[in-house]
Amino acid sequence: MSTSSAQMLISMSLYICVVIGIGIYFAKRANQNSENYYLGGRSLGPWVAAFSAEASDMSGWLLMGLPGVAYWCGIADAFWTAIGLAIGTYVNWLIVAKRLRRYSHVAGNSITIPDFFSNRFHEEKKVILTIASLFILVFFCVYAASCFVTCGKLFSSIFGADYRLMMLCGVALVVIYTFLGGFLAESASDFMQAVVMVFALVMVLVMGTINAGGLGAVFENLKAIPGFLEFFQIGNPVLDEAGSQVIANGAPVFGEALPYPLLSVASMLAWGLGYFGMPQVLLRFMAIRKCDELTLSRRIATVWVLISLLAAVTIGLVGRAMAPTAFLTKASAENIFSLLASTLMHPLLAGLVMAGILAATISSSDSYLLIAASAFSKNLFQGVFHRKANDGQVMVVSRVTLIVIALIGAVIALDENSVIFTIVSFAWAGFGATFGPLMLFSLFWKRTTRAGAIAGMVSGGAMVFIWNYLVKPLGGVFGIYELLPAFIVSSIFIVAVSLLTPEPDKSILDEFEASKTFEC
């Protein structure tokens, strides 16, 4: 190992020690009962709620996936995705946060998303709870895999070590950390990690821009690539038979720019719809200590997201101008952030910046594992199979489930040619279409029925798979992001089935009205 790599390792190791220390600090309180472990006793302050929601949401794809997209094919895909995410973040905090905080308390003091949906419709037979829990298990296995891919790529690129070994080390770190402190530790460390992430993005952007001669020089350089700086066109890398970009006269070869029609723009903007169904974000809404503090949280979260997304997209462009031939495949392009950090900064500072990627990965993967484990242990094991299970039994099952899910995610992540952005986009669509429409209708349309809720979840989740694997490969107008059609289909099923079935009982309707004015 070189001296610079050793120095980076020291910085990252110190960071990891701090993160684990947070887990140990909160371990006693987290293990008092399952509500503390899964929801932190509804005690989050506005800054922690905002930062932890965004850090757990963005994950490693913000520092690797999004810059990689901009580096590979230009501004269009990355820009419109970022715009959709920024709008979705703001609207979600604006219309969902306060209502969900109130309603989740009124609806049986729900501490998980499946709990809320089940309690919202006063289920006796836990069908909604079971379906919601199963979808969470499936999609969070995929989500966790994207985080483990990030760990593997990061460590293997820095230290030149085997990808699979480094990926498994990342899995072990995340599992140990999540074991210790539960939701409170996760949220507290996410606050710190959100700060590290935005610091890392801004530092790499500033250093890269200065090194490249300023933004003017970057854009002047990239103008030579057809469609690279266009909002309605996209760069077209020319690939050889092995799938690597062709190099001619020391420069990467691009074909004529491809069109980027309005349908593609709508497809990328649809990323914003995913927020309404993201358990890791929705749980922060449920966990904040006071409803009135959500206004401040919304402002903090929106500013953080705008800065982070803008920096991530620009880093990809700066990277293409500075190192045009460094990465010749779409998968390897996701290493552009770590390349710029390691080459432009002192190793100790670079190590801290690399910890930003690790921060993003830990922030997300611990959320995914914790929520998935709660879906099985709290919702299925205690809610369906063994209703008399005590808190101690639930906690044991939760930790066993956590390990199993981590292992499944690790198996999915074994392929080092996996593209982080692609993995995340599928899981994001899954949650957005399965839970997003139902969350909105549950909060804002009292005529929603239990049958409509079941139909919406099943149709939305199924359509993500159908569109991605059967329809999308047809190309053309069918090549849009699967979240958009799946979200629409789920909404149609919720409305249609609800109108075709008897309206909810008076007790459900009264609870719906009570949630509007509940003091919290």
C-alpha cells in the first residue's frame, strides 16, 4: 500500500470509529423497546430529521451514480433527474410530512409504514401489512445491494484491492453498526454524514473546477462533444465490441447527439414521485418530536438537496473535461468522484472526502436494513405469525432478519460491473409505485378503501417489474422510466376499486378527520 493510500485509510478509519461510537452511545436507549429501536421514540429534532432523511435517501449514488451519469453522456439525464428529485423533496416535506406525523399517531401510534397502512384501514386480517412488508423486503434487498456495490467500488479503486473482498468488508461494517444503535444511532450519525457528504461534494467541485481552469474552460472543452451540454439532446459514446468507449488520437469518440424528447424529460422528472413512497424518508416524518418543527426541517432539507444535486452533476462534467479517457465504461464512470478526490487533494483530506461516499453508503444501507428487518420482525413475525411475541423476541428476530437481508444484498452485489444508478432506479421505482400513491390517497382521500389500498399496492409493485422487464425493452415510447407508468396504474386502481367497494366504516372516517387537527 502506498503512503497516500495509507493516509487515506487512516482518515477513513477514524471516521468509521466515530460512526461506531455513535452506535455504541445509543445502544442502551435503542434496546429498551422496539419503538425506540425502530422510531427513536418520536424524539428527532428538526435539523436531525432533515439531515438524516436526506442522507439516508441519497445514498452513495449521489456521489458516484449521479456524477457517473453526467460524466458518461452529458447533462440531460443527470439534470432532469436532479430537478425531479429537488421538486419531489420539497413537495413531500410540504404536503406529506405534517399530515403523516399526525395520522401515524392517531392510527394506533404506528411505528412502521406497514403498521400505518394496516392501522389506517383498521385491518383485522393483516393483508395490507403482509403485502407491504413483503414489498419492503424485496426492494430493500435491491437497495442494500446498491450500497454494497458502492463500498466495493470505492475501496477497490482507492486501495487496488479485490472488489468482492472490499464489498464484503463494507457489508460487515454496516451490519455491525446497525446492530448496535437502531434508529436513533442511525439518525444521529446521518446528521453528521449529511454534513460530510455536502462538504465532500463542494470540496471536490471547487478543487476540480480550479484545476480545470474554471467553469468557463470546462464548458468550452465539453462543447466539442455533440449533445453533451444540451438539455434536449444527449451524448452518444461510441463503443467497441467489448462495450468500452472507443479512443482515437488520445480522445474518446462520440457519435452524433441523440435526441432527448419531452417524454424522456417527463420520465426523469418522475423520479420526484418516488419520494411519496420512500420508507426511509417517511419514517423521519413520523419520528419528529413536534409537528411545528417540520417547517424548519423542510427548508433545511430543500437547501441541502439543491446544493448536493447541483454539485454532483457538475462534478461529472468537470471530470469529463479533466480526465476524458479515465473511464471507458458506464459502470467504471461512477468512480469519477473518487478519482478527482484522490488526485487533487492531500491524502488525509482525500480520505475525509472519501468518507463522504462511505457516509452516504452507511446512511442509506443502515436505514434499508433496519426498515426491512422491522418489516419482517415487527410486522410479519409479531403482527401476523406470532401476535403474542414480546419485545425481546421481536428484537432477536429483527437482528437475524437483518443479517439475512444483508447476505442477500451482498449476493446481488457480487457483480463488480453493476451500475449503481441502474440498481437504485429500479428499487426507487418499486417503492415509489408501491407506496407512493397509497400514501397520498390514505392521507388526503377519506373514501379510500382497504380493497383499493390492496389493489393499488399490488398493481403498482407488479407494474414496476412488468414494465422494466417486458415493456421497456421494446424501446421507443415504451423506454420511459418504469416509475411513471407504475405510479399512474397504482393510482387508477386505488380510485377505481375504492369507488366500486363500500365506503369505509364511520370509525375510519372519524379517525381521518381527527388526524387533521391532532396536536403533536
